[in-house]
Amino acid sequence: MENNPVAAEDDRARSLRRMRRLSLHLAEPSLLPAERQLATVPCARAKRVSVANPAAFAAYMRGKHWDVQVRVFEFFRSRPDLQTPIEIPMADHRELCLRQLRALVREGGVRPFRYVFEDPGVYFAVAQAAGSVDMSLGIKMGVQYSLWGGSVINLGTQKHKEMFFDGIDNLDYPGCFAMTELHHGSNVQGLQTTATFDIATDEFIINTPNDGAIKWWIGNAALHGKFATVFAKLLLPSQETGGVTDMGIHAFIVPIRDLKTHQTLPGVEIRDCGHKVGLNGVDNGALKFSFVRIPRDNLLNRFGDVSRDGKYTSSLPSVSKRFAAMLGELVGGRVGLGYSSVNVLQLAVTIAVRYSLLRQQFGPPKQPEVCILDYQSQQQKLMPMLASTYAFHFASRYMVENYTEMKKTHDEQIVSDVHALSAGLKSYITSYTAKSLSICREACGGHGYAAVNRFGSLRNDHDIFQTFEGDNTVLLQQVAGDLLKQYKEKFQGGTLSVTWNYLRDSMGTYLSQPNPVTARWEGEDHLRDPKFQLDAFRYRTSRLLQTAAMRLRKHTKTLGSFGAWNRCLNHLLTLAESHIESVILVKFIEAVNNCPDNSTRTVLKLVCDLYALDRIWNDIGTYRNVDYVAPNKAKAIQKLRDYLCFQLRTVAKELIDAFDLPDHVTRAPIAMQSQAYTNYTQQVGFQPEPAPVVL
């Protein structure tokens, strides 16, 4: 074989490049160039960590709207007549829920509707606190102010604000949000209710054309609502054809009950959806309209209007753009649900951890019993969940801040970001919370089954969070679709939105062949390095994104776009969840680095590491299949995860206390911070033991 000097030179150049690249991987992270390092804080190396400054810890967790939540808590603490009993008939619960909301607004001085527009962060804090008192109250507040009120103000114009704002604010105008139909929920564009314009009378005619178009599950409809925002197809008379033209889904204010007599208005048929699995303080109903006439001014016309002579005008050029703009204005519901779900998880974890520290059983031979949180099995049930609760807390706070900024600036980039972020976080957090509620119940044994200890009501009331404001499976598909759009933009030189911007610089790196040296690093400093953790999360997301794009391209050729999407659906759902986990980790790392108190920051770093390593371990098969993690490293990840669970147990009480949820908010006897068993026995009628007589 002839010597080829050019080929030999190419081989030497390739060898040098491989050696330089290998040297970078062999270097300790601290020796890498500064621009390639992530900000880190020292690992908590001691066998036992501690919270040196509990007050600073709680202050960092509270956030800037804690004062208004305390106002809500204290108002209901001062009003025992407004507290929801453990057992209450549905009819009584509904009336109590209305009284709770009226009292808070009219006597407690809390005006949630004003916060919706002046400072959404305050509104979400109020709704979260109200949900802690009674989840039905939190949802009823959301129906009145975020859905009914929000639709009027966000989709309407100044005339609607002048007509309805005060009545919605002070509860003179209780209302409904009538979007979902018997046959259509997530597919809003498929709604069948019609709104036909009558030029002769200058009115819209609202009609339910078939039983599948009956508005269903409408909160406030069964008993209390006087108005409804009805979403319907706008039909305009066509001069060319003599028929009607479908202008797409629009929103209309439809009176459903007389303001004075509260009687159902002509043409409106209302039925009660009846007893539900949970949230029975909310009066869900079904609405059917038979050619109900409303004034033309009742069209919420921010994105599209109809003139007196039946002409349609809009600042947006197409049905699809108008539809997207309308739904974009309603994203606050998803933000609120994700935010409130974190609070439900905090309540459940607080109850389960406090009881696990209280309850003792077994122990070494001839020695005292130990608390059940000292058992590894209990630690591994609850400590990753506690870490996730912290992670969700910071991620949901970021979501609310972004939403608030969006409402102030209406910046298109932020609007796009909030839409996808709220869909992903709402889906991921509510699904995780739903599963965790059952685990918390089981972790508390038989006492977790007692209604007074709240797991049953929390689980039942929260369960629907996975469905309303967008079914979680549908929302994850939206996230996957947005990721694929961003993936395409990356290669076409387009602008990437804030949440996905790591794709711009990192996908090439993450999609390169895993390095065989770093795949074997198993030291604690490496595994607890935020750079390793983020790289692992982003590698998985980038790989899933690339392979999803390839699979869709391949199957589209034979199955079409819908068939290809359906063929790859599980892959796409996993992609969306992987991406959301990455976003959550980024926000947690930022929260750790931004913490001003050294002691708090050290403990938060421990919690953040457990969140990250628990997620990596839960999907270790994926990392092993592509040789991203070698067998020895996988074992090291599992061992460190278990050890971090043990370390977290030593500060579990302090981590729970930092949520700052007082006993009158948690309300579960087994979670009382003092005399828990005394409170529990008194709940079933035992009298407290008399104090010993001192002679």
C-alpha cells in the first residue's frame, strides 16, 4: 500500500483533536475555563446537616406575597362559622362555599378581581390561600374572577369593563365560564353552540343545535350564576350565498338568571351535574340554549367585532390567529392551577412528614422504638417528594412572575413562552401531585385513611386538576409541538423563545457521542455538580427531540401528519416531560444560587441535588442504553440518591416548617406541631386526661 503524506497528516490532526477533547473531559470541573462552569455552592458533606437560621429559611420560601396569604388565613381562623366541616352534605357545602367567598370579599377586605389585573401574583397568592381553607373555595374564586371575570375583561373592550367590572368584583354579578360541551372539551375549535347574527333586530341568537353541544361541567351554573361567558361559533349572514359564514369561535355574555328574582331566563335550560368525586362546594351545571337573543354589544369584541349592518372586522387576519389570541388571554387558569397544585403538595407532604416524625414503631432489640421516618423505605417514599415540592415551588413562582410580566408588557416572546411553560408545568405538577397524594396516604398507614387527616379530601378535590384548564395529555402534546417548532427554528436561524433557548447553543454538544471517560466518573463532587446534572437532563431532552423529529419525518411519508403524530405519541409525551424537568431544575439551581443566607443555601443545595439525582435514577435505563452512564456510575448515582434521602431526613422537620403552614391551615390532627395525639383522640370524642393534682 502506497504511503499517502496527506492522509497521514489528516490522521495526526484528528488524533490531536481527539487528545485535546479528551483532556478537557479528564480535567476536574474546577479546572475548566470559567465560562464553561456553572455557579455552584458547597456541597453539604457532613453526616448531619442543619438549618442554622430557620427564620431566614422561611423568609426565603415565603416570597413577596406572603402577607396577603396570612390575611386570608387569619380571616378564616377568626370565623369558625365559615370553616368547612369534615362531613357536609353537598347542598350545604355549596351554600357555605358561596358564604365563604362573599365574606372574604365583603368583610375580609380582600378583592381578588382587582388583583387579577393590577398584580396577578397577588391574585394567585390569594387563590392559593383560599384553596388551603377549602379547595372548593379556591376553585369557586377562580371561576368567578379568573374565568368569568377574566374572560369579560381580557376578551372584551372598555364598554364591557364599565358595564361589568364592579358587579363581578363585589359578587353582585356571579357568573360562569361556558366553554366545555358534552362532546367537546379540549378541542375548542370543534364547539357546536352557535351565535347567529340577526341584522333585523341587531341581536345574536345563541342556540344549542344538539345534545352534544350542551355546555357541561360549568362552575357556578347549577345554582349561583347570573351570567355566562358562552363560547360559540359566530355565524354571519352571507349576501353572496344567502346562507351564513362561520367566523370561528367567539365569546358572548349571556344572562342566564334574572338579577332580582334569580329565576332562569326564557330559552335557558339549566340542570345540575350532581354529586362529584370531589369539589362538591362548586355547583357545576349544564346549560342548554334555545334561540336565546342577546344584544350585539354582548359580543366580547377585543379580537373581532360585528357592525350594525353585519360586517365583520378584526385586527387579526385569520380565524386561526384570532383563536390563538383568544386562548392566549385565558392562560391564567393554567398558571393558577399549577401554582395551587404546589400548595396541595405542600399540605400533603407536611402532614405525611410530621406524622412520620411522630409515629414510632419497632426498633433495635431491647431499645426504644424509632420514628418511622428513620426507616429507609419511608425516607425513599417521602424525601424525593419533599425535594420535588421545593423544586415545584421555585418553578411555579417563576411561572407566575413570567405571567405577570406578560400582562404588563404583552411582549409576543413572553406570551409564547408563558403559553408553553404554563401548559407543561400545569400538566407535570398536577400529575405528580395526584400520584403523591396516594403515596402520602399510604405512608401514614391507617391514620392516613381517616377523613379528619385530609388525604381523602385533598386527593378527591385535587384529582380534577389533571383535567380542567386543559387535559394533561393534551397539554404535554402542546409542549412537544412547541419543542419541535423550536427545533425547526434552530436550523432555520429563527428566534428561540426564552424557555427553550438552551437548544441554540447546546444541542450539538448534547447530541455528540457520549464520552467514555465522563460516563465513568462517580465521585460525589461530580454527581452533585449542577453542570453534570443539567447536562444529563438536557442530553436526554435533546436526544428525545432529535429522534422524535426523525421518526415523525419517516412516518409522515406513509401515515400522513396525524397518523405519524399518533404513532409517536408516547415518545412525544416523554419528550415534553423531560423538557419540563429540565426547566424545573434550572429554576431550582437559580434559586439555590440566589439565596442570600449561607446556611439556607447549603440545605437548598442538598434538596436540589436529591431532586436532580432522583430524576436521573428514575430514568437510568435511558442513560444506560446510550452509554451516557456506565454501570459503576449508575450504581454510584443510586447510592448517593439513597444517602441524600438519609441526609434530608435529618432536616425534614425544618424543611417542612419553612413552608410556614400553621396548624389551623393544615388542620390534620396527626400533623399538629404539638399534642398531635391529644388533638386526634379529641376528634373522636375522648376527653383529655385531667391534670395531675399537686398536693
